[in-house]
Amino acid sequence: MSENEKNGQGSVLDEFGFDLVADLERQSMDSIRKLRAHERLEVRLNIVVRPGNASDMSRFQAKGLTGDLSEGGTRVLLPVPLTPGDIYRVEFDKEQVDLPMVFARCMRCRLVRENTFEAGLAFFNKITLVGMHAK
């Protein structure tokens, strides 16, 4: 018998671990979607991402494509990585959709393949998606 089991500590951690595993088994894509703050619309829109600070706007600009879009954020594919935690200015192609320029915080960024990065952006202000349809 281990020292933790003698002190009763092992059994609490074991029960907690079993609860976590049971919770993972109950999860499905539908239940995860229901937990999201906003419904996501799978739509491909051209975007331009620039640094959020006016003094840094000329530092770089990245042209990319949305993977999905919601009132509160978007998932994008870009040729350069964004820095999680940094603030960016996101502009949508006006020929495709009439959405305003928004400021967004990069929540995550990962390498998908060479020269392709996927980033999750959370908008500071909600946008209205009324009348938008997946393309």
C-alpha cells in the first residue's frame, strides 16, 4: 500500500480522475457546440489582418481567409503566424460582405502546414450576421 493510499489521498484523486474520464466520454461535438457563446457560420471570406495599434499598422499586413465566423469571433487561415494575446485589426472584403472593420484579440495560433497558420480571433465588439449564408 502506498503512502498516499494510507493517508486517504489516493482515493480522492482516483475518484476525481474517474469523474474527468466519465465527463470526457459524455462529450460530443453537439454538446461542445451548445457551450459556445455564439453560433458559428462556416463561410469563406477574404480578410486582411493588421496590427491593432495605429503606430504598428505599416509593420505588416496579412491576407487570409475565414474558416468560420460568429458574432464574437472568427477562425482564419493566414500565411504568417499571429501572436496569441496581441490585438489585431480585421477587415472583411467589402465585395463579399458588408461587415465593419473589427478589433480582435488572437486567442490561439497553430501551424497547419508550411506557410499556413490557423488563428482563432475574438472580436472586441459583436458583429451582426443577419442575412449571411455559407458559401
